Amino acid sequence: MKLAYYPGCVARSTGREYEISTLAVCRALGVELEEIDDWNCCGATHVSNEIVSTALAARNLVRTELPVMASCSICYSRLRAAMIRLKDRKVRERVNEALEVKYEGEKDVEHVIETITKSLGEAEDLEDLVVRPLAGLKAAPYYGCLLTRPGGGIDSPENPSILENLIRTLGAEPTDFRLKMKCCCGPIFMPEEEAAAETLIRILRNAKESGADFVVALCPLCHLMLDANQPLLEKKFGEKIDLPILYVTQMAGLALGLGAEELGLEMNSVSTRSVLEKLEAAEGEGAEKELC
Amino acid sequence: MRIGVYVCHCGLNIAGVLEPSSLTEFAKTLPDVEVARDLQFTCSDTGQETIKEDIVEHKLDSVVVAACSPRLHEPTFRRVISEAGLNPFMLEMANIREQCSWVHMDEPPQAQEKAKDLIRMAVAKAALLNPLQGETMPVSRGVLIVGGGVAGIQAALDLADSGLHVYLVERKPTIGGYMALLTDVFPTNDCSICVLAPKMTDVYNHPLITLMTYAEILNIEGSVGRFTVSGVKKARFVDEKLCKGCINECAGVCPVEVPDEYEFGLGKRKAIYMPIPQSVPLIACVDPEACIGCGLCSEACPVDAVKYDQRQEEFRFDVGAIIVATGWQSFDPARKEEYGYGRFRDVITGLQVERLLNAAGPTGGEVVRPSTGEVAKSVAFLQCVGSRDETVGNQYCSRVCCMYALKNAPLIKEKYPDAEVSIHYIDLRAGGEGYEEFYMRAQRLGVNFIRGRVSEVEKVDGHLRVNYEDTLLGGFRSKPYDLVVLSAGLEANKEADVIGNLLGLSKRPDRFFEIAHPKMRPVEAHIDGVFIAGCASGPKEIQVSIAQGEAAAAKSMRLLLRGELTLDPVVAMVDTEKCIGCKLCVETCPSKAISVDKTALVDEAACKGCGTCAAACPVDAIDMRLFSDEQILAQVRAATAVKGQYPFIVGFLCNWCSYAGADLAGTSRIQYPTNMRAIRVMCAGRVDPAFVIEALKGGADGVLISGCRLGECHYSKGNYQAYQRVQVLRGVLEKVGINPGRVKIVWCAASEGEILAKEVRTFVRELKEMGPVGTELRVLGVPEPPGGDR
Ligand SMILES: Cc1cc2nc3c(=O)[nH]c(=O)nc-3n(C[C@H](O)[C@H](O)[C@H](O)COP(=O)(O)OP(=O)(O)OC[C@H]3O[C@@H](n4cnc5c(N)ncnc54)[C@H](O)[C@@H]3O)c2cc1C
Ligand code: SF4
């Protein structure tokens, strides 16, 4: 399978480990990625101007013939939203005025979670790929708000299950995580820090209470809010959370047998060692059992 | 042909701008005109008498009245000439008031020229008029009512009491519809089934009502006055004549339990069951899906009524009219996933709470949490679930859910005074007699009203929480409740789709059946002889559903009581010699009035005379009895005979909207240029490209076609067809080198006189820019078309 890869700006800044693990996982799955040449912002920085944000997204889409894969939920959502807007003839005409290559037909756009799910689903023998099932690990599936929006895409916008299913496929157990759809408050963090902090701590507490060993994130902004922010939240609320936040690609990479380094696991703010240790311990047990 | 022409002064209304005496002199010069006079007020008794005397004295064959709009006085003058022995259709009017003197008050000389043209056009048509006879046709005195909800029941009783025979066909094993399942009903809170059951029994006992329950209509043929209906009565596996309705004997021994659809899944029923205790007919029914064939019920039945080998029965009957009262279905609240219906047991629907409150319901009238069976101490009603919500494709308000929440919240509060009951709403809509008072009563009883659409229902530690923004107090809130009731909206009933397709009913964007006019014809369908009542045409409460049942019954009586139908002779006719059986007309006809068996056949009872088929026919095999090709072409030629003005426009205005709009411009004295000569057609869809070409050939610089606004066509889609034809024609014109802008199609409602005037002004300007017709050919060096004599 060959896909056009749309990295998005965060891949080259705060979300480097997401890009590293995305590339590693795709390689392991035999998915060939071709980075879109001279890509630009997905449009998220200009959502207040429909034409500009749509044109930005469209410019990326017209630069390739291949189906497009994005790993950031915001980029993914923007690209899809733009395609919906572009169905309107008037919007399309205005956008095309600004583009050198015109936007004609619709594109296939997928999120990396779809790419992984599809590849595993199509595998002849799953065990050949999932060489290190995450048995014994409990993962809190965190969707955030944009993966499933605008509606009519990947999964139900209110009660999706694609991440739980992937967690199970990889051998781990999804926890009953009530706040899995709550917004990570990234967009309001600056102007409404107080409200954002309140929400974030609720999300983290809820994830911890659900019994999770770690949280799975699908979006670099969510990751930033829950991971990089975690020490600050701990200090602010005077409580220990210490919950590793893994990108979906990092989790998948572990199950595919990739090493911590290949997945950029040491780059996460909250140490991911507890996850690795638990995985090793479980493996040890499994191996012992096999020996007996 | 001997024609009399009467030019009206209308006091100074016409004579103030035009010169009737010289118009009269002009009329005398026209071919076939035997006599012409100007009259002070043609519609007055003296005017009428003059015409009548002339008809006798001069042996006139047809009459032209040049006066006001035919939309005003055509019926008057038709009556006048028929009193003098002429066929009423031997009349043509020239509209020199609304569409001439009143709109060209500042340009008398040009108006006078236009009036002459209008008279010439009218005389040309009058010379080609034929006497038409509205045929009478015997009709069946039976009425089919589809759907035995409260609307259908009411219609059935009214019709049968008036002496017509009713066939009431209901899909379910009992009649009653949703009303039979509700608890007390607003606005007076009487027990629903107590007021409905007597009517249900009356239906059963009425000698003139044939009740067919558990029945499915499979085919409907024919048209107004003589529909043939056929279908099947499904097998109940119980002998209707033997069953005594005791039900306990058989259902008591039946070992199979399934969710009870009449309790909306809250209770259970057996495989042999009685839908509701008050079922009409009171006959048990075996559910073939659930039955395991153990035979226990058959053994238990004291009268041996259970018949496992019963077969479905076919039926077939004739009726003159059909009332569609197929009701509604509930919005599926599981589609609003954020509210957790189907995931959380204590989230239920408005219909389910009706059953809980019902003393005959699954809990004997206790409002309990389904998860625990304990009485709910706090209850939230969430409004507008699946209504006013574009995310689920329902823009409309369901109209009754505010009221039923305002009914059920107090019922709970009265029963359990300590319970906390809240209604989460966006706006509360309580429009109706006594409804606002009903709302205030709920407020007094202590129901909480919280404004703001609920964002989600979640389950925290085994307890439901409702999260919302309180838009009155401001701020986000979260409130725990024992029970959450979703006020799910009303949707168009999918089970009625078959009926809609068989009858060719159209649907609105909200998917409910469309009525013939959104205000003026509230219970008529687009198809003659078909009426729609109750929620089949949109959400409404019981009172209005009943009123519509009564109205549909009255309309059916008006149609059928005399036993015969006088058909409007203004219909299409087929020249079977020419017809090639291509079926284009069948697709075009909005009234499903044409069928093809080798050649086309017009059902004159169903034809409404729009003439779209005549314009569509590729071989001119269909023509109209009035507004015929010959007559319209004669009008076009008469219009372009002189062309005293530049640019010269021939207009085609549809009778219902644009012609009326032009009349309105007149009554409002909106002034516009005198350049257009308008021809009245029944529908913009009547305009055959041949008419347009004839006008251009005759030297008209432009042709304006005006129809009802899109979506508002009197015949539903004629204006779309006109639009398509114009597009094709413009393409052709462009190919031969004629500026396609010379043919223009516009939309104008009857209320839009100003728009019509504006369109004429704009078109005149555009045509001036284009230059006289043929200019473009001269540039190309093509020889000019004939008739371009300027
Ligand atoms: C929770 C709730 C509470 C309500 N409370 C009130 C109230 O208190 N007061 C009030 O005024 N209104 C109330 N209403 C509204 C009320 O239910 C409707 O006004 C009423 O049901 C309309 O009656 P109807 O005959 O149009 O349709 P229905 O009751 O839907 O009856 C239609 C009938 O047609 C049958 N049918 C459908 N398709 C076919 C077919 N193809 N062939 C044969 N038969 C067919 C159906 O089986 C059904 O029996 C309430 C509605 C809801 C949802
Ligand atoms: S009646 Fe009330 S609850 Fe129902 S859709 Fe209309 S506003 Fe909403």
C-alpha cells in the first residue's frame, strides 16, 4: 500500500515522537509513505476565514494523486472539513481562483489509526505482525474531539469504538474511560487556562480511575495537553498522576515489536518506563508459562 | 366565425389612459368581427344585456371582451354568453386594464398600440375557439381511508354517517394509532383511550364501514371517481368469527414471550396476543415470527378459534376518493448517541413514559427506573430530540413534544409530589387554545424549566448525569437524574411510502406528504380525489388531526355525494394517428393522467390541463382542448403582426402565479414599459419551443416566459420542465447564431407584481443592448430570417 503522507506542522515541533513512531509503524506494516511535496498548513490556523482555511487544505490535497494519510487529528479533520466545504460550487470556485493546481474531485483522506487498523485487518496472519501482544496492559482510549468530526467519517462522533478495537487487536485491554471524548482544551488553553486545567485534571483522574496503565492519544495537541502539561497539573492540584500518554503509533509499534528508541518513547514528558517494564514482566511470565 | 368585440371604459380606469372608441373602430377592421362596441361598464347589467342581445341579433359565434383581467370576470362573461345560448368556452378576454391602462399610465400612445395588439390577439384566438362540454361521469360512492389512527377514524365516521361507503384499511391488528397508547392527553388531560375507544367501537359497528385490519394495500389504479384498490388481509391464525376476545385462555398458556411493541419495549407479550385491551376488532392474533407451533393455545381456546392453516385473503374494491391518514413514526433517539438511548436503560422516550404513566401500562401507572424497578425520584425531560436538529436531517419542529412534556412532567409531579422534575428546553412552544394556560399550570406545580440544549447524558458511578449549558443563568451545569425522558420528535411514517408511491404523492423536504397548497388547500393532495389528514402531512396534535379528518371527509363528500362528476373540459387530447407511443408525456404529466397502450391515453378525470405534455410531445400528437397549439400560435402571430415598438417582447405568463403577478402590478399601479404582449397559459410548462421560435421568426426581439417560483408550481413541477426546455432551446439558438439571451425565463409569484415589472424593465434594457432580432446574424453574414421587416 502506498499513501501520500501529510505530516502537519506539529510533526516537526512538539510532536516529533509522533512522526518518528508513525514512520516506524508504517514501515513495519509495509505501508509506503510519500511525503506531500511542499505541503503547507492544514488550515487550522485560519479557521475563522472559511475560504483561506479551505484553500490551505485544498492546496495540500491537490499536490498528490495518492490517498492522503495524516496522523494529527486536527489536520485530518481540517482536510475532511475542507472537502465537505468544497462540495459547494461557490466555495470551490473561490478556492480554485487562489490555487495553481485546481481542486477537482474528492480525495481519500485517512487518519493513521485507520491505516494501522486496515493493515492489521488485511494481514493474512495477525501473529506475524503483532509479535509482542500487549497482554496484561490496560489502555485508556482517548479520542479527543476532532478525530470523529465532522460527522460521517471514521466512526460515530459521540460513541466511537475504533480505538478500543485496535487496543484489543494489539492484545491489550481498553478501560471503561468515560471522558474519552472530552476536548483536551488545547484550543482554549491560553485564554481560559483555569477552565482548561479543571477539565484536564478531570480527564486524567478519570483515566487513572479506569485502571489504565497508560492513555492512548491520537492527536499531538491532545498529547501535549495530557503529557507535557501533566507535571504542571500535578503541581497545581497537588496530586500525583504519573500516567504515561502514548501515541497510538507508539502503542502499535510496541506490539509490532519495535524498540523504545525507534518509537521515540524516551521523548515523552511523562516517563513511559512503567509501561515497558510491565510489558517485559508480562512477557517474562508468558515465556515462563510457555516453558512449563 | 362571427365575433363580437366589447371594449370596456371601466369608468376612467381604462378610458383615462386608452381611447375605447378608437379601439372599437380598430376592432371592426379585424377579420371575422361582426360587431364591436365600447361600453361604460361591461360587467354591469346594461353591459351584460347588450352582449346578450348582440349574440342573438347578430348570431355571434364567439365573444371578445377587452376589459379587466380574465382572472376577475371570465366566469361572469362565460355565464353571460351561456345565458344567451352560446357555449361558455366561446369567450376570450383582452386584459387592457390590469396589464395595460393601469401599468402604462404615463404613456397613453404606446398603451393604445399595445391595447390594439391585445385585442387583435384575442380576436385571433376567438376565431379558433371550440365549444367545450364538461362531461359528466358516474363515480363510485365509496371512500378508501388508509390508516386507522384518530384522523382516519374521524374521517370514516363522518363519511359513513353522511351515507358514503367507507373502506378503512389499517396495517396493524387494531385501529386507534398512537392515540390508543397515550395516557391522559393535553390540553384537558382526559384519558386518551376513554375518549377514543367509543369512536373505535362506532367504526366497528357502523353498517357503512368495511373495516380491514392487519391489511396491506398492494395496488391502486384509476383516478378520481373510480379508483380500484387491491391488497391482502394478513392471516391472524385466528378465526375472526369464532374468537370471543377472551385472550387470557390462549395467551395464558402460550410459552413464548417477546417484547411488546405496544408498550414500546417496556413490557412483554405472548406469541398469541391482543394488541391492547380495547382492540378493535377484539380478536387475538398469532405472531408468526414468535410462534413455535406448540399448539397449546389451540387446545386452550374454548371455541376452537385458533387456525394455524389460515391463509391471507385478497381484497379488491372500487372507490371514488382516497384519504391518506397514515400518521407518523417516532424519531429513533438512538441516533442522538450523546443522549445514551439504548446504552443506558434509564434513558427512555416520551412514548415510553406515556406507557409508564398509564394505569393499564406495564407498571400499573408507576414511573420507575427500568434498571432497578424503583420509582424515579428525579426526572429530566429533554426537548427537541431529533427535531430542530440539522445534524439528524430534521430542521422542523415536531410541534407536540413541548406540550406532551408539559403534560407528563406535571402528571409525575402530581403523583409523586417530592419528585424533582425538570424540562430542558430550547424554546417552549405552547401555541394553541388553552396551551399557554397549560404551560403556566406546569410552572405552578413546581416543574423546573431549564433553557439550553443538553449536550450529553453520561453515566457516572452508575448514575445518570445530564450536562448542559444553562442559557438563562449562564454557565455549564451538570445535574444527576434517576430517569431521563427524551422528547423524541415525529417523523414521516416509512410504512406509508408504499401508499405514496402508488398514488404518486409528492413529499416535502421534511419527508412528510405535501399538500396541494401550504395554506389554502390543507387536506388536498396534488392528485385529484386524494386527500391527506392527520400527521401524514406533518406533526400535529389530536385536535388538528381530527379537524383534518373531518375536512378530508367533507372534501370527499363534496366530490362524491352527487354520484357524478362534471369534468373540466380544459384537458389534453391525443391524436392517435400521430402518437408514436414514446411515453415522454407519461413521465411529464404531474397528475399521472396519461398512460400508454400502443398510443397515449388521457384520463380526463385526472388531467388538470397544465399542458406540459403538449409542449413535451416530440411529434405534436397531444394538444389541449383550450390553449391549443393553434390558438396560441395564432395569438403569437397576431402579436407580432405589427410590432409598433422596439424592443418587442412576446410574453408567456402562467395563469396561477405570473399572470396573477402581472395583474397585481396593475392593481398596485406599478408602472413598467409597454413593450411586452403577454399570452396567458395555464403553466409555464405549456410553452412549446415552437411558440418561442414562432415569435422570434415573427420578429419579436425577445421572449419572456414567467412561471411560479421554483417549488411553488401549481402543477408541482411544470416550471422545472419549462426551465429545462428553455435551456435546450437557448443552446439551439446559440448554435444557429441567435443570441440565447433573447429567450428569458423568470419566476414570479402571484404576490410579486413588482418582480414582474422589474423583469420586464430589465429585459427591455438587455434587448436594447442586443439590438433588434437578427442583428447578430447580420454580423455573421447569414441571411436574415423572414419577418425581420425593420
Ligand atoms: C409521546 C407523545 C404524546 C402525545 N400526546 C398528545 C396529547 O396529549 N395530545 C395531543 O393532542 N396529541 C398528542 N400527541 C400527538 C398524537 O399522537 C398525534 O396527534 C396522533 O397520533 C395523530 O393521529 P394520526 O391518525 O394522524 O396518526 P397515527 O396515530 O400515527 O395513526 C396512523 C395509523 O395509520 C396506520 N398506517 C400507517 N401506514 C399504513 C399503511 N401503509 N396502510 C395501512 N395503515 C397504515 C398506522 O398503523 C396507524 O394506525 C402525542 C405524541 C407523542 C409522541
Ligand atoms: S415541540 Fe417543542 S420539543 Fe418538540 S421540536 Fe418543537 S420546540 Fe422542540
